[in-house]
Amino acid sequence: MRPTEDPLSLPAKPATDAEEDDPSTGPDGSIGPTGRPKRHIPEPAMLERHGPAKVLAICNQKGGVGKTTSAINLGAALTEFGRRVLLVDFDPQGALSVGLGIPAHQLDQTIYNVLIERGPNLDEVVIRTTVEDMDLLPSNIDLSAAEVQLVAEVGREHALLRTLRPVIDKYDYILVDCQPSLGLLTVNALAAADGVLIPLECEYFSMRGAALLMDTIQKVQERLNPRLEITGILATMFDPRTLHSREVMARVVERFGDIVFDTVINRTVRFPETTVAGEPITRWAPRSAGAKAYRALAREVIAR
Ligand SMILES: Nc1ncnc2c1ncn2[C@@H]1O[C@H](COP(=O)(O)OP(=O)(O)OP(=O)(O)O)[C@@H](O)[C@H]1O
Ligand SMILES: [Mg+2]
């Protein structure tokens, strides 16, 4: 590194944004990366009016599986189909906020204040992102206190639902980026959601936690939120060159069947780059395979 280079400065834009192929976007009926023939996904219809939003919790108690990356990039891809999106950072780490270039640790008001204090209006806390039609409800470390504070509350599992209610009609999708745990915050996300989107890393151990996650989802369905559905399982960090990745994929499809999205997210350094750049991949490298994959995912999500 040259001495003048600031290691934390933004990387230069990729030198080329050459067209890359994404196997998820091949013709209908061809064998996709899941090993199944690809289903026909219709072109999303344009909307005449907006709302009420479908709330999707992006959830997996395993860390580093692509929850935050999927929230940012699915959200941005949905706006390309004319959908209005609110991203909810529901992790005290604030990675979603930071990944969109927002210095979350400096914010005075975050989701914590609306959730616990019920002081500020949601409109005063929601931030516009650089992506048109995509807003952010930011979070930072303050949210870590919420879990403890909520325990003593009546209706503690429905705090997020109450928080989001005033803006449901403004958006088409509200994506809630959960923290890697199955604690009270995640239960709140599931209680507020219409659907769960589960990113699953194509790694041997990823199947282990899946049973516990499914069990939690089922309990929330039975006890708190009967409308909750599993929107889909998204295979992430897939490396088509390794037998290991392909084997894990085959097991995931065997175990979960049709709820596994045809779209698969490959492992690529482009995603860590976008985090540093503070932009979704659909803008950072719009013609990359990663951007195409999240667009394909957006189409599947709209169709489900
Ligand atoms: N498809 C991918 N290929 C390579 N790296 C990826 C991919 N998706 C995400 N990453 C990188 O992996 C790391 C973890 O991703 P991400 O933060 O999205 O996971 P997470 O599930 O939200 O993690 P946590 O559980 O800590 O919240 C990040 O550095 C991200 O840039
Ligand atoms: Mg995350």
C-alpha cells in the first residue's frame, strides 16, 4: 500500500463492469444451479398504486450467511421493478446501515427510540438512501438494550409490528434484517412478518441450525402470527466449482424442496467490496453476476 493511501477509504470503482453471466438467469426449463429445471417466473407487473407492504424477515441465527447483503441487494433490486422499499436494520451491529454508507453510530435517533420510547415518529427516524424509493430505518448499538427492556413489557413480541404499522401503506416491501440469534428481537421480526426469507450458506454446518430455525418459525406461526409463511430459502456463498458446494446444495433441495429459490447467490469478492463502497451491487457493478442474481431473486419474491 502506498503511504498516502487510507486503508478505510472507498475502493475505486471496479475498472470494468463487464457483462457477467449468472446461471440463475438462464432460460426457463434449463437446469439451474439448484440442480432442478428452472421454473418460469413472469415479468413483474408494474404497480398502479403502492402499499400495503409485504413484510419479509430476513432471518438465520447463524452469523455471516448473507442476511444483510441480501436485505440491501434484494431491496435495491425490488426498486428496479418499481417497488417502494423500507429496509429495517434490526441488528444492533448496524451493518445494514453502514453497508448503505450511513454512519449509524453517530445517529441520535434510531429504531431503538421508536421501538422503546415511542417518542419520535417513524418519519423522523427513517432515512432516504442513495437508492431512489429505498428508505432505511437505521439501528446502532442502542438497540442491544431493547431486548432486555422489552422483556418486562406487555405485548413484548409485537413491539416491531406496532412500530411499523404507521408506514405499512407507504411501501410495497419492508425487509427486516435480523441479528444472528433467535432472541426476542428476531421473534418480534417474525411476529411482524408476512414471510421469512432464509439465506442459507452452502456449507456443511449450515443445515444444522436450520431445524431449530424452522421450529422457531412454526412456534411463532402457532402462537403469535398465523399469517407467517416461509417465502423462501436462498442458497448463498455457492461456489459452483467445488463438489462440496454442489453436495450441500443437493441436500438443501432434497430437504426443503420447492421453497428453495431457483436463484442462487455465488461466492464473490464483489459483495465485500460493495459493503466498503456503501452501495448495493446493483449500482456498484450493475452488470455483474451478483447484481443479476439479486434481480432474479427480486422477480421470484414478487411472484411468490
Ligand atoms: N455471496 C457472497 N460472496 C462472498 N462474500 C459475501 C457474499 N454475501 C455476503 N458476503 C460477505 O460475507 C460477510 C457476511 O455477510 P452478511 O453481513 O451479509 O451476513 P449476515 O448474515 O448479515 O451476518 P451477521 O449474522 O453477522 O449479521 C460480509 O463481509 C459480506 O460482504
Ligand atoms: Mg447482518
